[in-house]
Amino acid sequence: MTAQTKKRNPVENGDAGIGKALVGFVSNNEDLGPIVRHAFESGRPEALFHNLRSIAKRKEVEIEELCRLHYEEFILAVDELRGVLVDADELKGALSGENLRLQEVASALLLKLDELLELYAANKNVGEALATLKICLQVTSLCQACNRDIAQGKFHTVLKTLELIEKDYLQNIPLNLLRKVVQKKIPMMKLYIEKKVSGEFNEWLVYIRKFAMEIGQSSIRQASLDRQKDERMRAWQREAEECSRVGFDEHAYALDLEYIDEESALEYDLTPVYRAYNIHVSLGLGEKFREYYYSNRLMQLNLDMQISTAQPFLESHQHFLAQVAGFFIVENRVLRTAEGLLSESQVDTMWEASISKVTSFLEEQFAHMDAANHHLLVKDYVSLLAATMKKYGYQITSLLEVLDKNRDRYHELLVSDCRKQIQGIFVKDSYERMVIEKENDYNMNVAACQLEPIHTVPDLPYVAPFSSSVPGACRIIRSFIEDLVSYLSYGVVANSYDVVKRYLDKLLIEVLNDGLLTLIHNGSLEIAQLVQIAGNIAFLERSCDMFLLHATQLCGLPKRLLGKPHSGLTARAVLKASQNAAFNGLITLANSRIDEFMLLLTSIDWTTEETPEHANDYMNEVLIYLDMVVSTAQPILPREALFKVISGSLSHISDSIITVLLSDRVKRLSVNAVVGIDIDLKMLEEFAEDRFHTTGLSVLKKETSFKDCLVEIRQLTNLLLSNHAESFMNAVIREKSYASLDHKKVAIICDKFRDAPDSSLFGSLSSRNVVQSARKKSLDVLKRRLKDFS
């Protein structure tokens, strides 16, 4: 059977696409919304309905076909379903009975369940309450710990506890009231702690300012002890070096336990500073505290730098400098131990500002000081301050430069003091040989000054070859060297020995030597005093080496430097020249005194007719005086100087006699007067010969003796008393016997000489028959020849 083909209408043909799509959606169990929306939007809902009805019809046909195919199975399923329904009714009845029984049992259980749920709720509430109480208890315990620690002053622990409360508990406190109380109390506690530690710090500021002076004094005292220890070590080293040059000394390097000691320093407490700083850092106020600390310490420093004018600087300088030292010693420890509280730049700034004020003030005070010992006292303390601050790492160059700038000023004052002292000992000195009766006096005046090579004390009483001004001057000069070395020590001068040597030369030349020259030339001294001064100069001149040795030892230099060329003092040659000036002064003084005796020559009768039997009176006075000069000078003067003085005096006597004979005071000269001079000369020659041997000058094998100093007057006397006076004109004889005579002087004196008395009434009567003597003839011949020669 064939199905008749139906003719499709235009709608069906036009909506075939919608139908296919609708079939596909239905087959796939997809949502029909989009296709329905499309149909209505396109204005063709009828086609949609038509297609839906077509699909429904096809489904009905399919259902009918399915039912037809499974009819028997449906019947069987219905039968089974009915059986199931019977079973279900039975099960329902059984379940209903069970339900009744279950409800009966469950009613009691439900009551128990309600009670249990109530218990669970109560348990939950109790747990929450316990958790709340636990948190509150922990917070209150921490708060109690804070109160306890605050009472005990454990502020750092309190802040740690407060930080723990704020970080871990504050936001978790379940009780609002407790949370508000804790939130309110935490800032109050922090503020209390800040005020408390700030108060302690302020008290520390007062304490440390009072204690800073003691800190500085203790540190400076320790620096002084260290300096003394260093000086002892250098002395031992020099001694060991000297011993090594002459032989090994087993004790040179022995360990001296007496000087092994730990450094002692005054302890001071910085706990309030550390405490306050750490607390402020913990509070987040570290920068505020750093500024507060710096400003307050700077204010204290400015107060310390204000020096009161009510007290002299010499009395207050140690306290002032010790206060400065103590301040910066404290700051150095704060810088090293309180990390971050101070910066090096801040400490350097304070130090530079302070040291600038200190140096300026020192320069002003040094300029007004008029005593060298005051200069030295302040300098020593300033150098100790510099050594102390250098140990703590501070720059001290400006301090040392101030001392170096005032070196010349100090030297001027020191020289001025030495000049006054030396002038004082010169005025007090009687210029007599010292008589030492006590061993202590010997050690102090001779041994200590190394004026004698004797290492043991001689028999007392001991008569020294010098007067009291020599050891006095030596002590002053040694003190000058010590003071000068002390001033130059621990300064900027690299080689203090050269400076000391230069200043020492200046002192010896400008002060000591000038003072000696003033004594020599003032004309008020006796011969014995001038002799003693000349002897003193010899000792002072030899002491120059001792002065130089003392300087080398104080400057820490080896003794071998003194043996180098040009290592001596210029003053030694100057003193040597002054000694020669003293010798010349002796000669001048002795000659002036001799001139007083020689004035007696004018009272001599130069035309006497009597032959003298004794020497003239002036010669006795001269011999007594010369004997005094020799006895005074011999124990003191060196033999060369003694020879120079005595020979000078004898030559002066000879010249004086000849000068008198040449002068207009002697108009005529008789042979008896010449015989008197001959007697005088013999006594003088005998004295000269005796003293030349007794003084030991003959041992020197000098070409000229004392007697040779009288050769001119001796040759003149011999010529006038000679019977062959004309032989003077013989060159050979004159060179042999009259070499010291000047023919002009001889002519003048011969012209005055008369071998017989002048003609007179009685003379002409008595000499009428007298024949001229051979001496007169010879002398007349000499006179004529001298006239012809001239």
C-alpha cells in the first residue's frame, strides 16, 4: 500500500526550517525558549504551534506503537505492581506499628535530648566564659607584672610587657570595659616611665658635671704616672746602652716588679644614660632623647668653659682643665658604649669648639704671666691634658702648638729669673774660697755639681778652690736646663736637645758671662776677689761639658753624641775669653796697685851722695804686695795664668822705674841712686827667681822666667854702673848684654846720669884734685856716641 502524496501549503514549506530545529531541540531535551522567542519575534507563532502539534501527534503514534509492542509486558508489570501494592499495604501497617512504638520510645528520648541540648548550650557558654576569663586573667596578670616592675624600677621589662599586651592581647580582650581601661592606662604608664627615666637622667647630668673634675684629675694623674714610668724606662735604657758600650751588666735588663701595675681609673656610673636612652628608643622617642642629651651636655660644656675671674688663673687652671678633660672622657665612653646616642661628628664638633676656646684662653694667660715657673706649671698640666686626651683619641695638635708658640716667651722669663738669681749670688758672694765642714754640704755644693773629680768625700773641713757663687750658678744653670727640657718635653719640638743647647748657650753667654764681665770691669774688687773670680770662671768653663751632659741625659740622648765634632757649647770659648779678660783685669788691678807703691819713687833722692845700704821703701811695699798676689793666686789660678799675672806685674815694675827715670821728675841721676835701684832689683830678682821655682812654673820649661821680665831695667842698671859703658855702641856686645835697651831711652837717662856730685863750692874744693873715674869717662864717651848716633 502506497501512501498518497500530500500537497504542502506554503506555510509548511516556509517553516520547514523551524520544524526541523524544533524537532532537534525536543530530541535533545534542550530548552525551547530561544526557538519560541525567535518564532514570536519573527511574527510566525502559528507555524510554531503547528509544528508543536505535529510533534505531539508523532509522539502519540510512537507511544501507541510502543504500547502495542509491549502490551503483555505492561499487563505483567501491572500484576506485579498490584502485588507490590499489597506488600506495600502490609509494610505500611508494620511501619505504622513500629512508628507507634518508636514514638513511645522517642518521646522519652526527646526529653533527654532537649536536656542534653540545654547542657550543650550551657557548656558552650561556660567555655566561652572560661576563654574570656582566661584572656582577661592573662591581661590582668600582665598588668600586675607591669605594676610590680614599675615599683621595682624595671622599666625596660614594663615596656616589653606593654608591647606584648598591645600586640597580642589588646584587640582580643572580650570585655569592652577592660579593653578601654587597658587602652587608657598604657599611654599613662609609658608617660610615667618617660618622666621617671628623664628625671633620673637629669639627676645624672647634675652628678656627672660635679664628678667630671675628679674624673679629669684622676686621668691626668694617671698620665703623670705613665710619664714618670716612661722616663724611668728611658733612663734604664740609656743606662743599659752605656753599660753595653763598656761591658755587659747583668742587672741592666732585670724586671722591676715595683712598677708593674694595672691602670687605675676613677669609676663613674653611666647606667642612667643607658637606661634613659634605651627606654626612649623603646618608646619610639630615640631621636628626641638624642637631641635632648646633646643640647644639655653642650649647655654644660658652655658653662664649664666660663672661667671665673675672681680666682687667679694659676690657682684655677688645674680645675678648669680637669673639668674639660673629665667632660670629654665621659663623652668618649658614651660614644663607645651607648651605641647611637652620640655621633663622632658631634663629639668632634664639641671638642674642636672647646679646644679653640681653651687655646685662645691659654694664649691670653701666657701673655700676662711674668714668672717662668708659672709658665712651666701651666705648661706641664696642659701637656698632661694633651697626653690624657690623646689616649682617648682626641686631636691635641692645637694644644701643643700653643705651648710651642710661647716657648720664646717662656725662655725670656726663665732667662730673666736666672739673671736675677745669678746677680743675687754674685752680690752675696764674698769671693773667698769656700770652706766646707759638713759632708752634706760637700755633696750638695761639690759632688752634685761635679766640680771636683774626687768620688769620695775628702777630709773635712775642705777648702774648695772656688767661691760660693760657682755651685750656686751651677745649680741655677742645671735648674734652667731641667725647666727648659720640661717645657720642651711632650710638645711639637722633634729634637729638643738642639733647642736646649741653643738656649743654654744663650744663657751662659748673655747672663753668666755678661755678669762675670760686669764684675771684672766694675773696678770695685780687690785683687783677691778678682783672682777668685778668674778661678771661678775656669770651673764654670769646665762645667760647660757637665751642663751639656745633663741636657743630653734629660733629652734622652746617648752620651756618645758629646764626642762628635762641633758638639760643644760656644759659651765655653766665650768664658775662656772672659777668663783671659779676668787675667788682664788682674794684671791691670795689680799694676794699678803697684803704681801706688811706685809713687814713692818720687820721694827718692836721685842725687844722693851717700851710698845706700838697704833697698828703698817702695820696693819693700812692692815685694809684700807681690807676695800677697802670688800666695792668693797660686792655689786658684792655673799656672799659665799665674805666670801671666806675675810676669805682667814684674814687667810693669820695670817699665815704671824706667818711666820715672825718663820723666821730668828726675832731673839728675847720681851713681848712688843707681846703686839703690840695683839693690832694689836684686831683691826683686831674688823674689822672682824664688817664686818662679816654688810655684812650679819652672817645671813648665818656659823660655822666659820671672827674672826675665826685669831684663830692661836690669840691663839699664848694669849699663849705668859699668866701667865700659861705651861698649853699648858695639853691636855684638849690645845684642849680647843690652838687647832690651832702646838707644833713645839710654841717651835720655845717660844725659841725666852723673857719676860724681854736681860742682859746688865745697864740691869744687874737695874734688879739685880728684881724677875722673873710668866709669865717668866711659859714660861720657857713650853720651857723645849716642848724640852722634841720633
